[in-house]
Amino acid sequence: MNVKNWTYVLNGARILDLNPVVFSTSVIIIFGFVAASFIWLGAMTDVFDATQAWIANTTGWFFVLSINTILGYVVYLGFSRFGKIRLGGEDAEPDFTLVGWFSMLFSAGMGIGLLFYAVAEPMYHLVTPPHGAEPHSLMAYKDAMRTTFLHWGVHPWAVYSLVGIALAFFAFNLKQPLSVRSIFYPLLGDRIYGFWGHLVDIIATVATLFGVATSLGLGVSQVNGGLNHIFGLPESPAIQVGLIAVITGMATLSVVAGLNHGIRRLSEANIFGAAILLLFVLIVGPTIFILNGFVENLGLYLNDFFYLALWNETYSAGDWQNAWTVFYWGWWIAWSPFVGMFIARVSRGRTIQQFVAGVLLVPTLLTFVWLSIFGGAAMFFELFQDGGIAAAAQENLTSSLFVFLDILPGASFTGGMITVLATISGLLATLIIITFFVTSSDSGSLVIDMITAGGNTEPPVTQRIFWAVTEGVVAAALLVAGGLSALQTAAIATGLPFAVLLLILIWSLHRGLSEYLANDA
């Protein structure tokens, strides 16, 4: 049995190939939200703030418990008897080289967010420490880095790993459609092709769309912040909507180019550009301080891992966690159908053990290197030179990276070279943000299209263009209606129902893996 699609062919080319229930219902929900955002523009900001506060205050504990449960199960998979299972069967060969694979993993999983928060987050925590330290104290510096490591460490990659393994296993080993509904087959059986399967895919589509739109909104806000800092271009919703339109057009060209020629090449270009910027900061900045800081930050994170992972702000009765940790957990969970399906799509031929090691550890380590170089250099300027970066982050998160890049060359150069290098590095950072924007939009449209096409891994280009444009429209609506608060609310509101599905997924995947090994015995 399979999902029944609507298919329309024109002059021998597929124009439409979609599941009518999932596609139409998802579109109604998504564009209903967009319409409400513009019709009740003034009231939506209050709605976003109230919704975020209610979800965070009421279900924050559930997000914390869920994401730690997911991490525990993924680690178990890597060491269990299931680790030897090869995704795609014993004879399957990887479709991509390790370099190409890691490039796509990193670009899809973290890209825009890391550029946005690598400087901004530790600087923000320095002024408002989460665990009671005095602002700008030595403990605040340490707390800022270990907390940033928590938000970008193994937890998000565990969520991606769980969804990716499940999708790849059920699609490539059990020959189910490459769609979120398929991972519940051990529990629902053929009912995945009916109402319950449609419901799962609708939740996954909406969660993915808003998760990707959150990243796109953050990315375009930072592009606007960079252009404002470098060229004086005003920061306004109108400018940001215009930037979204231009960059979405670029993403559409990448969509037409396809997975191998579009996403893969752009992903590798992202990594190359990011590596140049990373080396520039490492070499020009306080190199020894950064290297020492990387080792110490890693130690702080590992030493306090369980405390940080399970901390729930119970006894301080504050609301810091709602705006940061709960937002991140909701964001990663909302992103998980997108990143999970994308990495499943490019991970055929890897064993589950290789998948866990590759997806859970390598990108996490690269992320920690990135955070230690950017965040560590910013910490140095704040600690020893009163750099003013933390104050800039409090005033406007989107411009903190560019304030940092202005200050950075002064550590090694004097005179006009400081201005030249600051301008070049700022322009490079803006270009990298744009290319990450394009790959996120392109990858997201591919994944959403596969879900709404009933698991078809090669859906028509016209549908992917539709979803790429829709992602841009939703990101624009969120920015116009409520800015950063709206982006955060969209992430946790769509992440909450999918968090429930992920816990059920663990049960379903475990049953599926057990039955697979039993049948092979």
C-alpha cells in the first residue's frame, strides 16, 4: 500500500505530484496564519508574547525532559546491537563523500543560527547571567560560554539524529515512503496511509515550515544589521522583506539546479567561506586566549553537563530560560523533520553507528570550535579591553557580530588596515549569511515537498519553488508582525506538538529495529 497522490503531467513533465490532504491542509494552516498576521498586525505582537510566555512557563519542563530523553536514546543506539545496521541494506554504498556529507550536515543543521548567535549569545549572557552570577564577573564569563555550549551542543544533534535514523531506516531498509508518517508504521500499521498518517505529516510540515522560517527570519535580520553597520542601510521590516524577496529568488535558482548541483555545491561553498572567516578571526584575534578558552569551555560544559541539561530555573522562579533554553529546544525540535529528513536523504549507506558518531559528534565539535573562536575572541575584548560588544548585543543582537568584526583587526593591526579588514570581514560574513540562507531555504523546500508529496524523493521542481517562496512569505510575515519575539513563538509553538511525536517515535523505532533484526536472524 502507498499514499495516493494527485499527479498532473504537462508535455511529458510532472508539474504536480502531491498528497492532496496533507498539502491542502498544511497550506490552509500556514496561509491562514500569514493572513491573520497582516489583518491583525497591531494585536499579533501581544498574541506572540502571550503565547510564548504561556508555553514556556507551562511546558518548559516537558521540553527539557523530552530533549534529554532523546539524547539518551540516540547514545544508546550508537552502542547497542542496532548500531551495525546499515541504512539501505548490507550492500548499500554511501552516496556522498565524507567531506560532502559533513558539509551538508553542518549547513542544513546550524548555518544561519551560528552566525547569528556565535558572538551575540555569550555577550548577552555576560550581562544577564542565567545562573545568578554578577554581570561581567569571572563566573559570568564562564557561565556565558558553558550555557552557549549547552544550547548548541549534543542536544540539537541528538534530535536530528533520532529523526534522521528513523526516516532512513524505514525508507531505505523497510521500503516505506520517505515521509514522517512512515516512522510510525510499527505502531499504526497500514493506518499510516490514512487519517493518522495525514495528521502526522501535517504536523511535520507546519513544524518544519515555521522552524525554517525562524532561521530565515534571523538570517535576514542579521543581513540587514550587517548592511546597516557597513553601508548605513536602515533596519526596517520593509528592507527585510525586500531582502527576503531577493534571497528567496536566489534560493529558487538553487532549487532548479537540484540536490547535487545546487544544495551540495552551495553547502561546500558555505563551509569554505566560513572556514576563511573562522581562520581570519583565529589568526588576527587573540589566538592563544582562544585556544586556551576552547579547552576550558569544553571542560566547563562536560563538568556541569547534567546540571545544565536538567536545569529548569525552579528555585530562582525567573524567566530567563523561557527566552533562551526553551526557545532553543522548541526551535531544534521544530527543525528536526527538516534536518532529519535531509540528512536521512544524504546518509544512505552509513551504519547507524556511523550515523550517530558522524551526526552527533563531528558537527558538535565543529560547532564548539566556532563558538570558542568567535565567542572567545569577543570575551577577550570584553575582559581585557572593554570592547563594548556586550552592550551592542543588549541593544541589538543582529549587529553584534559586525561590531565585533570592527574591533577585531585592532588586535593585530593599526591605522587604515583596521578599517579595510573590518569592511572585508563584514562583507564576507554577510555573504556567508546569504548563502546559508539560500541552502536552508532550498533544503527546507525539498524536505517539505517530500513530506507533502507522500514521501516521493524526487518531487517536481514546481512544488519546491512553491515551498521556497512560501518559506520566504512566512518569514516576512513573522518579522513584520512581531520581529524576534514572533520568530521565537513560532519555533516553540510548532515544536511542542512535535516533541510529543518524537517521544512516541522512540517507541516505534525501537520496535521496528527489533523486528528487523529478528527477521534477519
